[in-house]
Amino acid sequence: MVLNLINFIEVAIVWILIIPDLLYSIHREKKVSEKPDAASLTEQFGRYASMLLMVLPLGVWEFGFKSSEEMIIYFAGNGILLLAYIFVYVLFFKKPCFKKALVLAVLRILVFALCGILLRHWFLVIFAGIFAIGHIAVTVKKYKEK
């Protein structure tokens, strides 16, 4: 396992995804925690596995790109997705709703999937898929109850 510059970029991406969640959780109403269901367990398992695999190239000898075009897509794609994520999170923070929550979920999933596909980190792609199933299910359930 070789750590390189891509690992540190991936760490920055994970932090960009985490910080808005932390800020939102500090400012929202505290709710009584419910017993976790299958969807929330799937979401958390997929989330933490994806974040871990973003940072550590487990199952991949070295992160890298096959071409300069892939590198451009990686940087531009992640840049656009992360800017959109921050923008939508600002809107969501002002007035939470199902559509914004779903867009945030999809953007987060796309970041994990894009990184996994372009870096050929297939474990990350698999866990991004697991995260997608759980995260979308939790988002739909949360707003369906309201």
C-alpha cells in the first residue's frame, strides 16, 4: 500500500463532506435517538467504509490515473460536485426540505463513486453503492415521516 498525493486530496474531500454535516448537527434540534433500522445501519456502514477507502487504498496498490483526461475529469468532477454540495447545503441549512436532502445525498454518493471509478478502486465503488442504498432509503424515510 503506497500513500501519495491523491490520498491527501481524498482526505480533503472527505473533510469537505463532513464539515457541513457537523455544522448542521450542532445547530439543529436535538431529537431522541431511535433504534437503528436496516436502512440506517446500511447507510452508516457504507458511509464509514467509503470514507475509510477514500483515504486508504485498501485493495489498491497505488492510486493513479490511466490518462491525463481521467485526471482532469477527477479534479473538475470533484470540484463541481463539491461546490454544488456546499451550495445546496447552504440552502438546506436555511430551509431543510426533502428535495434538497435528496440532492445532498446524491451529490455525496456521486463523489464517492467518481473517485472509486476513476481511481479503479473497486471496493470504494462497492461501498459507495451500499451507502447509496442506505442513504437514499434513510432520506426518503425521514421526510416521509414528516
